[in-house]
Amino acid sequence: MSSENKNSNQSDMKTLISFMIMAVIFTSIFNIFVSSMTMRKATEITYTQFLTMLEKKQVDMVEIQADRLLITEKVPDEANVTGYYNMAKQYYTGLVNDPELTNRIIKAGATQYREVQNNSPIVSFLASWALPFLLIYVVSGLILRSVSKKMGGVGGPMSFGKNTAKIYAQKETGVTFADVAGQEEAKESLREIVDFLHQPQKYTEIGAKLPKGALLVGPPGTGKTLLAKAVAGEANVPFYSLSGSDFVEMFVGVGASRVRDLFKQALENAPCIVFIDEIDAIGKSRDNQMGSNDEREQTLNQLLSEMDGFDASKGVVILGATNRPEVLDKALLRPGRFDRRVIVDKPDLKGREDILKVHSKEVKLNHDVDLHQIALGTSGAAGADLANIVNEAALRAVRFGKKKVEQCDLMEAVEIIIAGQEKKDRIMTESERKIVAYHEVGHALATALQKNTQPVQKITIVPRTMGALGYTMQMPEEEKYLMNKEEILDQITTYLAGRAAEEVIFHMVTTGASNDIEKATELARNMVAQYGMSERFDMVGLESVQNKYLDGRNVRQCAETTSAEIDEEVLRIIKECHKKAISLLENNQPALHKIATFLLEKETITGQEFMELLKQREENFEKY
Ligand code: ADP
Ligand code: MG
Ligand code: ZN
């Protein structure tokens, strides 16, 4: 406790001194500004010129100042109107030891006065220095206090001018592992760190060294930052965090000094957690081809040496987070630095359900809410998306004047996250609506008529803000981790069936299929180049994914000629699936017509309604 006080006193002194310097500078500038304002008008003349003016009785007033004479010209009578003082020209000349001066001035009929030495030097000092100083102190204090409050930092109002400004420190994060759902493996590996912070002697006694740092790796929004805070919360230690980009500045050396500051503060407050978010901003490999960046390299070097320098038994644990681990410098990852890697991946079905539960804890849920179903329909969503979905649903419930959130609110929220808000006011012509309806039913039919597909959840032709004019939602019955070749082919066929319906019914094509085409092509390409699902290339890896956690681009790993062959192979797959889609729909035209007509009328139909209509067709079919 007492040592903490001493520390804070020390840093208070420092900030006070730096503040003083700034205030002096400000006040000087202020004074120079003020005096330049008052001197603005006077032009310099020689003493002789001044005497000539006196003789010609052109002088109205002579002011004897400390270092000069300020001369105000007499204004001709005709111009003697109210604002004369402003119109009169002012001159000044140096002081000359002229005992006759007073006489001359009187003879010329001018007024003379000596500048009153401001009653006492104390008053003048107060006026020109102390007052502005005080003013600046109060104003800057107020501004900084409000700023630092907004940033949530613990720094006092005067902690500017130092590199510590951006360090975001929290005594208690208030987050615990219970707030992080669906990351059991990650939590497990971090629990050891928590234990270490609780009772370091248990580890040091036996001679065990704990890792100095752990790197949280995973796609955006999966809870890396949240986990780091939870570690601090669980261990009940302060949390120092800085984003990697905070280190990288225009000026070489600033980042390095920030690193130094961060570690200094952390060591003073050990045990604690230092968290460097988005560490790839500084930790990028130093030998990249794009030319070097001195500032970043210096910062990285500083970080490396700081990490080596401190004694881990003190209880400082460094956590880093990134979604691009592959670009990190090897030196950062070697033992003794960030040698432990904690994968924070997108949650699976159970994880998603748990995250939904965590976030709906404070939300009033109706009894019909089935979070399991929402979790099923949101495969691929990260924790942040799910938190967003729950909130959107609550907002929607309020909008509709409900007291509790119902399942339909949650379902709609999922769609809002996927496809954007409904855009009811977009007016489509009747023929456009018809095309969209057939297009969507095409997708739905292709799904229903093939074996290896997911059931249809909903078909709608209400346009959405994110560009879709309508869409067909599929809902898996269970979470799948593997897809076989047939399933992928059926999926491609489903994507292509929208356009196929347009062709079968209207014998024309529209722009509405661009998104389908993109997805189908990507799948087909991955089949050939990554999944080893073509006979031609067997199991050769032809492309690899660059940024695994950021939906990165695929990088070609083969010759250009091979690449052309991949294209041919992709074309073959797409053509085959397209043909299949067309024949599927041609053979089921009555159902296509019937369901599309129904959809045009209702705008949105559920998967159940869709299946019933489809079944009717089968019964009718049997009758004939
Ligand atoms: P990241 O740092 O990985 O990009 P964040 O930790 O900032 O993601 O997560 C953003 C938000 O998403 C969190 O504040 C939290 O509300 C929510 N969230 C993400 N993952 C989880 C999770 N596993 N459990 C609960 N909430 C989560
Ligand atoms: Mg983050
Ligand atoms: Zn489509």
C-alpha cells in the first residue's frame, strides 16, 4: 500500500513538472501575443524626424515608456470625429537623453505623460503571468479530466506529454471466465496462468518457470480481448493493455519508449497482466520484402529485449492477441517469449449455444425461445456476432412493443446479421418480383430434391438492405465438421438452381445470380485445388489459404499452366452442376409454378409450408 503511494507521488511530481513547463510556454506565447497586439500600429521614426514633427505641431501626445517614446500624431481638425484615436497614426522612436524634451513637447502644445510603472511589479507579474498560468491550469485540468474519464484510464488529469497516455489500465476488469463461453480449451490453458498469478511461490518452489507470455490466436470477434480481461479478472490483478498500433508512430523511437514505459509500469505494479492487442502491428516479421520500417523494428526490438529482461517470478504475464499469427516474427515466438499459443477459434454448436446463453442472461426470454435452434442456424458465427444477434432481437422486441423476446425475434435477428434489414419500401415491378420468386423457389427445390442437402428453413422475396432481393434460408439438422464430395456437388447445384429456374421458366438470364455464382465457383475451385477432389489432380495441393483467420485469399502454389488447367476443371464441375440443376427443375415444373405462385402471394413462406406444397405435388403425381 505505502509503496504504491510513493509511486503515485513520484509520477505526480513528474506530471506536475511537465505541466509547469507547458504552462510557462503557453503563458509566454500569450504575453508575446498580447504585447504584439498593442504595438501593432506604431512605425519607427528617427529622433530627428520626431523633433521635426514637434516643430510642425503635428504631435498630439507623447508617451514616455520604459525603452522608447510613443508618439501619437495630431489629427487635422476636420477629421476630428469620434473615433479619432484609432485614426491617428502612431510612431515610436528610441529614448534619447534629451533634457529639453519636456519643454519641446509643451512648446508644441502636445500632451506628455510618463508610462505609469504598473503600481508594483507584483501586480504586473500577476496580470501577465500568474493569471494566464492559473487559467491554463484550470482549463487544461478540466479538459484532461473529462478526456481521461472517457477513456476509462486511471491516469490523473495531468498525465499527458508522457508516453503513458495511451496505456489503458484497469484495476479490476470485472470480467471472469464465466463471461467467456464456448472456449473451454482456451480457458483451460489460461487457468494455469491465473493460478500462477495467485500463488507464484507454488511454482517457484519446485523450480518451475511459467511462460512469460501467451499468444491468443483466432479470427476476429471470438473473444480474445475478452479472455485476456477474464484472466486478469480471475487472478484479481491489474490489467495493462495497449493495442499494437498504439506503438507504431510517425516518429522513430516513440513506440520503443512506450514499450519501455509499459513494462516499467507493469513491473511496479506486479503481479499484473500486460495485454498487447493486435500484436501483429508491431510483431510483423522483420525480413519481409516490402522494405523495412525502422520505427516498427525498433519497437519490436525493444519489446523483445523487455521480454527477456524481466524476471518472470515477479508475476508479470504478457498476453498478446492476433488474428494473423503467420506474419509474426519468429523471434517473438521462441521459448521465453510468446511461447504458448492459445487458439481461440470460432465456437462450435455447443459453444454458440453457451455464448447465446451468456448474452441472454440479462434479457427477458419468452418460453418459446429455443437457443439450440438459433445456434444451429448460425454456424460460422463468432461470439461477437452472437452477442449482436441477441441484442438485435431485444431491440426488435421493443420495437414491436413486446414484454419479452420471442423466438421469431431471434430468428429475424439472425437474418438481419446475415442479410441486413428488411427493405419493405423498395418497389419492384411485378415482373421482377416474379423472377425473384422463381429464382428462390429454384434454390429451394434443388435443395429438397437432392439427398445430401440441408432442409429449407424459409423462403422470402422481401428485399434486404445488404443487396439480396430475396433468399432461401437453409438450416442444418446437426453441426457438421466434414463435407463429402457429393454434398459439395449438391451444394453447388443448389447455388446454381436459382439461375436455372430463370432459364427454365423465362428463357432468359438476369444479374440476380452473381452472388450464387461467386459461392459456387469458390466451392468448385476449393474442391480441385485444396480438397483433392478431382481425378485430374488427385491429391496435389495447388492452393493454400493465406490468412486462416481472416477469410484470406488463396495463394497459388502451382505453375501458371497448371492454374489454367484448374480453371478448366472448375468450369467442368460448374457446367455439370448447372446441367443437373436445369434438368431437376425441368422435371418438376408444376411444383415450381405452384410454389412460386404461393410465394408471390405470401412474400415469405416457411420451410414447413414449402414441404407441404411439395408433398401435395407428389400425391397428385401418384394419382395421374
Ligand atoms: P476479439 O478480441 O477476439 O476480436 P472480443 O474479445 O473483442 O473479440 O469480443 C467482442 C465481443 O464479443 C465481446 O465483448 C463479447 O461481448 C462477445 N464475445 C466474443 N466471444 C465471446 C465468448 N466466447 N463468450 C461470450 N461473449 C463473447
Ligand atoms: Mg480484440
Ligand atoms: Zn440465388
